[in-house]
Amino acid sequence: MTDEGTILKHSQYFLKGAPPGEFDDVVRCLKLIVPGEALLARAKSQSYPDWAIKNYTIVEVNGQRAILCKEAQVSEGVFIEPNTYTSFTYDFENRTIGESGEAVDGKTSLQEALQTVLQADSSKLILNGTAGVYNSGGSLNIIVVSNYADSSNLRSGSIKYLLKLTGKELKGTFEFYAHNYEQGNTVGTNSAKFSDTVKGNSDQEIANSVKQLLHQFKEKWESSFFNGTEILNEEGLNVLRRKLPINKTKVNWRMEVAGVAKMGTK
């Protein structure tokens, strides 16, 4: 018989690896194989904070959208709400907002300009997007994220811009993830490096330049990604089908990329 420590370890592995918006779905699946509710409750309690932070979970704080992420974390359970640059506590066990409103060191005029411009633009860049700009020792971490989860349509996913602005250099990564389990189990992932130079001198000029660069990058990425999936569908998969003739589902990745960001957090 497998000991509790091993069961707990493997349960946490599955929970921490749950796709965006599917943590509770994985919990329900584990109920079928994990002996005892107490052991699964421990695994859930110990895994959810890591999963929520890794997936850049979006929450609402006093009418403002904030992101649970390492860039926004002040200390354990304490995060920055970037629109007002104040702290809030988050209870991972009950998934509720606690105390909020205390000013946090690090707010600058550039952070404020970037946050205002990017938050206003975030839902244009990616549907239901949310932006967070955070001071990081002379640099600014810039996060734009959208999470998608729709169990009724058997889809989930996320789009993330994870960038750092140091002087005029804007660098980081773009990450795309889509899970389609309507017929079978299809996962699409893609990441790309981002590197560009910001123009402008005033805070407002720099913020507008960052916004423009993000949109330019998005257009280039979508073109490359769609061309790549079309080549894969038309050439690569046709070769594979000769060996693996079962092919009942053809994923429309153009629709999936749009759909990933259409819904907010679950």
C-alpha cells in the first residue's frame, strides 16, 4: 500500500501542473483515486498558492483588477494592487481578499503612467486582459495577462506578456497556452522572446511607446503562429497520418488563439 507521503507528493504534482482555470477540475478527478478527504484537502491547500501565482491569477480588489504573481508579491500572502500601488492580503484557503489599501514603496511617475496606459489598453491587446506594472530595483516589471476557462465548452488557456523595462530596453517573453478537451485532449503551447527599444523621453511618451511595441509584437506573433500551424496541418500532419490514420479532430488554432482570452478567470 502506498504511504501517505507519496500520495501527497504525487497529488501536489498533478495539482500544481493543472492548466489555467482547471485546478478545481483536477481536485475532482483526484477524489476518485486519493484515499480520504483529509489527505486531498492537504494537497489542495499546499498546492493552490503555488498554482495561483504561477498562473498569474486575476482577482478584484476594491473594484480594481490585480494579479497574483511573483512580481507583485510583497511577502507571503501580501500583493500589490498596481493601479493604486497599495498592498492587499489574499487568503488562498478561502480565495478571498483581506486587508487592503496600505501604500507600498516603489511607486514612480513612470510606473503610474505605464499602469494607466497599459491597463486601459490591456483588453484591446488581449480580450479581458489585465496589466500590472511593478517596481523592481531600478527596473519595471510589466505584466499583461488574460486567463480563459470555460468548462461548458471544454476549453481553457492563457496569454501572458512577461516583460522588464530597464532604461529604454524592453525585454522578456510572450507565452501562449490553450487546452481543448472537447474531443480528445489537445494542448497548444508557444513562447517567444521579446526584445525592443522604447522611444520617447517623457513618462507618457514612454508608456505610449511600450503600448505600440506590444501591439506590433502581437501582430507579428499571430502571423508567424498561424502560418506555422497551417504548414503543420497541411504538411506535417499529413505525413504522420500515413502512419497514424486516426484523425477525427482538426483544431482551428486561429479560433483557439482568439478564444483563449475571451473569458476572464474562473
